Amino acid sequence: MIYLLEDDASIRDLVIYTLESQGMEAQGFAAPSEFWQAAARQLPSLVLLDIMLPEEDGLSVLKKLRAGSATARLPVILLTAKSTEYDKVLGLDQGADDYVAKPFGMMELLSRIRALLRRTAERPAEELRRGALRVLPEKHLVFSGGESVTLTQKEFELLCLLLRSPGKVFSREQLIEQVWGYAFTGETRTVDVHVRTLRQKLGEAGECIETVRGYGYKIGE
């Protein structure tokens, strides 16, 4: 599945039509809020991202994707009318995998999408392990003692974040910022609730998530 975040309806419809005509699954969104809701239900295999958007700009969306544990390696191509060298460098430095300036040809876009998907497929799949716990982030799979475990999106992102930095203590505020995003307005006890549920679902393997009293959580080294 390819997601396109583009507020220009004519461009959005043309790109989606072209992708589907080439046998690719694609879905378009006019606003970041729609995109985030869809991503919470199903992660795409690639994102086409415009920079000039309502609600928040594309670089802000990109920054959140790269900060999220489940989306840190998600392939992203920027589509934007900003075509100066500075804009390209800024987008790539923020974590974009490729950059296509408007107006662009559909054949060029298809070629870049296919090339990026090939590069992604050739990358070794990431695997996170801790004792009886095994996580495959790109496939969104979690195993505890060999048994499959179903987690919510936020539980999954929280677990991946902790597993990627064993021994590092994350404050509740840091976890909220990196898992829920800057726009989250809830209370820090939300983290405690998610950790408690996560431990229950993981069974004995959940004991690897350690509480640092008065501060936050970590995965034991």
C-alpha cells in the first residue's frame, strides 16, 4: 500500500489513478490528520509526501515519521513545488529517501517509486530480541516465548523504542514525545497505562520492561 499526502485534488487523483493503473495499491489524503488516522490502522509500504500542506507542513510530518519506532525506516519520497537546492538538501537531511520536484512526469515518479521499493526490499529486515521476546518491526509482528502477541499501534511503537535502546532510561515525557508526538495533550499517566497493558500481553517476557521510580522506563541491559 502506498499513501499519498497531497492537498491538491487534481494532483492527488492523477497520482492515485496512475499507481492503481500499474497494479499498485494506493490511497490519497488531503490533510495530515487523515493520513495519521489511516497510518494508525495500517502502515503503508511507502509514503509520497507534499511539503506545503494544511494543518502542518510535510517536513513536520516527516520528522514525526522518523521519530516513530514503527515508521523510522518507512520509505518516503517528497513531492513539492519547492525545487531549490536548499529545499532538496533540507528535505533529505530531515530523512526523506528521495525528492521529486513539481511539475513531475508520471513515468519518472513510477521509476523512483519502484527503485526505492527495490532498495527497501534489499535491506536486511530489522529484528529486535530480548530473552523470550522477538519483534519484527517491518512486519509488525511480536512473539513472546514463540507465541504471537497482538499489540495496539502505540503499544508496538513503545516496545520498539525501548528495545532499540537497551539500558537507556526514557522519561515519561520523552516517551510521549517520541511515541504519541508533539501534538499529544494527554497526561503522562497514559504511558503507565500502556506499559502495564504491554507487560500483561507479553507475559513473562514483559518483565524486561523495568520501571525507574519517579522517572520512566527502560529495557534492562
